[in-house]
Amino acid sequence: MLPSEKAERWVRRVGYAALALIVLYIVVWAVRFVSGAYGRAMEQREPPPETQAAMVEPVR
């Protein structure tokens, strides 16, 4: 194997590793963004505590 082929293989592996890290970062960022947005949406759906009536057990 020629030295240039070894260098090309090494550069390609480094490039693939960098690409994999970038994709992993994007996936982690997207998951954190969606989970944060979902949490804020669920928090807004919940009525404020002062408007919630006390739960009363039904009489049997």
C-alpha cells in the first residue's frame, strides 16, 4: 500500500468520525429541544393551582 493511500484512508476515517460526531450532536440537540418544548406545552395546558377545585370522594 502506498503512503498516499494510507494517508487517504486515515483522512477518510477522521472525516467519518467527525461526521458521526456532528450527527450525534444534532440528534442530542433536537431531542433536548423537543423535550423542552413538550414540557413547556404540558405546563401551559395544566390549569393554575388556584383554579383547581378540591377533589371530593363520591358518596356511596
